[in-house]
Amino acid sequence: MFNALLLTETPDGPSARLTRLTEDDLPDGDVTLRVEYSTLNYKDGLAICDGAPVVRVWPMVPGIDLAGRVETSSHPDWSAGDLATVNGWGLGEQRWGGMAQKARVSADWLTPLPTGADSRWAAAIGTAGYTAMLCVIALERHGLSADDGPVVVTGAAGGVGSVAVAILSGLGYEVIASTGRAETESVYLRNLGASQVMHRSELSEPGGRPLAKTRWAAGVDTVGGPTLANLLASTKARGAVAACGLAGGVKFATTVMPFIIRGVALLGINCVFEPPKVRAEAWERLARELDLAKLNSMISQIPLSEVPGAAADILAGKVRGRLVIDVNS
């Protein structure tokens, strides 16, 4: 038997409780993993506290991330003892996720860890860090270079934002960090490499001008809503914004003017179903380009029993950086 955080549906919303499960309870799949670490992301917080629309199947083990060792495998590419991570693929939504001591998944969903990496490192990066790297890669493929001007990162104190700030600054970009906690997080964000910290209120007001004074060459947006509209309006000609989040809302009101007057590009990032080749590239680059000391400064670690309370905190914007879950403590 093993420990798991199990979500069940009730008339008052989801109920999250620690429970004991057996391998017979696990879903079908060709690889069973002994999970060592998971993480708490914004989507996990929504699943644990609100259920719909994130959770599609009940009961559910939440957790869009997991990292650990293969225990058994019927697939030729994976053997017992192999280190792997799984990010996305419907975990915690349509398939049981990583907040348990064991998981069973399709072998096609596993990403091998780079040489020298361990499962805690992989969990600390998780979907958030992997998404941040996908944003950087998308901006580079658009043609962005460090000489083009500053890059703004919204939601900068969160998981995706923190990793994006660290990666971009490490690559030589001037980074402007936007956060709702500018007073309390300024030192943290500057230590990650931000050259300027701005309050989110500069971007979050609805009804902004369709074209504003240009302030940055590109952006990584984790917020959506009015923030994304204002971000686009202030992006320089031929710049781009990589959009990957919706904490500020799924809708945003803008015009075509940033696109047809300045040639700004909006690059959508969907990390959930990227093919293995794309994932491998992102993880290899993370191993090379994400400063380990900066990553460690982002991490807080909690046991599985503290997840429900932390889920409410992440939705309230009280969680900084990356929250790693030791599922075996």
C-alpha cells in the first residue's frame, strides 16, 4: 500500500484527504513509478480547492508533475531504476497525478532526466520551469536577442515567472519583473536577475490604450486578462509576447493595432501535450542554463499532508517560487 492525496466530489466541492491505496487502484499504463517528489502549481490549487473545470474524472489524485524512479515497465525504452519526470499529459485532470507515492502512466509521457540530474531538481523545475523554458525558446525562434531590449515577465514571483526571470537574466537579457508583491519580493526577484521590479498595477488596469509608449522588446506573460492586453500595447515593433497563463482571466480586450501597426506577435505556449523531442530540448537547456543556486533560492518544500492548505495559499497569491512536495515525508 502507499500514501496518496485523493480528491473526491461532494455537494460542497472537492474534498482532499490523505488515504492509503494499493497498486490495484492505479489506472492502466505500461510504466509504474515510485514517485519521489511532486510540486504544487496554480492549476493544482484550482483542482484541490475548486475541482471544476480542472478535474474531469472523480476520484482524482492531483498533481500535474511527478519525478521519481521506474519501478516496473512493460515498455522496451524504460527499465526499473530509470529516473524520469512527467509533466502535463492530463495528469491531475483526466489521469491520476503525482501527489502519491506511486503512479502508473504511459511510457510515451516520460521524459528522461539529463545526465547528473536528480528527481528533486526535476520536481523543483516541474511544469512551471519547463513552461518558462518553452517561452524563452519561442521568443528566440521569433528572433529575439539580448541586444533587442528589455523583456518583461508578469507574475514574476510565481513558479513560471521566477524561472523565466532566472533563465533570461542568465542569457544576458535585461529583465523587468512585474508582480503584485513588488514591495516584499523586490530583493528576491533582483537576486534572480531582474534589473527592475514593477508593480502589477502598471499593467493590470482594464481599458488601456490600444497602443501605448513602447517599453520592452518582448514579454513572458503568466497572467492573461487585461495584463496581456496592456503588455502587447507596450511592446516594441517586431517584438513578441509568449503567453502561458490565465491567473488574471481567460479573456482580454485589445485591438489589432499592436499586430498590424507594430508587427507584434502573440506566441501561445501549451506545455501539456508537447511531443517528446520538444520536451527533451527544453529539459536539456534547463540543465545547462538555469543557475542551480537561483533554482534553490526559489524552492520551499512541504510534505503531502500540508498540500490542501498550501493549495489555498497559491490561489491567494501567497506562494513564492516553487513549492516542492516530498510525497514520502
